[in-house]
Amino acid sequence: MEMKPADLIKVLDACGKNGVNHIKIGDIEVNFNGFVKVLESDYPEVVSGSEKIAVTDPNFEAQQEIERELEETEELLILDPVAYEEKLLKGQLEESENNLEE
């Protein structure tokens, strides 16, 4: 099998970029060191389909709001227990298992 030097260079370059360990073409035998050199120019700046919007859980924002309120309540319990007790007595807070003292 006869191969032009320019074609051989392309084959070796492709092998090197794709992690080939060993190649033998006729009398030519090449062992690669296992390292793949990746250049930024090898990849496009924009990947097709990346502009699509991911579907999110419709309850995600509500869950985050609940978690934020719980965190604020727990902070209040630690930083200002009197204010926490006042809000609890006024019915502005619901006592939860996380906020109970043992």
C-alpha cells in the first residue's frame, strides 16, 4: 500500500488526536505516548443545539422559596430567639421538627 506523505501526516495527526496507542501501515509502525493534545481550535465555539432551553421542574421555584424561608426561620431562632418566639406566638411561623429544642 503506497501512501503520500501528506496523507500519512493526516492519518498520524488523526490517530494522535483520538488516543490511538499503536498503528502500523506497511513498513511504518508508530507507538503513541498516550497523551492527546487538544487545541481550542479543534472545537467549534458554538455547539449546535446549545440554545435550547432546558425543561425545569415547575415546582422548583416554589421549593426554593420554602427552603429560603426555612433557612431564615432557623437563622432567626439562632440569632434572635425572642423575635422567633414572638412570630411563633402571633402565628406567623409554623413550628417544625428542625426548630424544636430537645
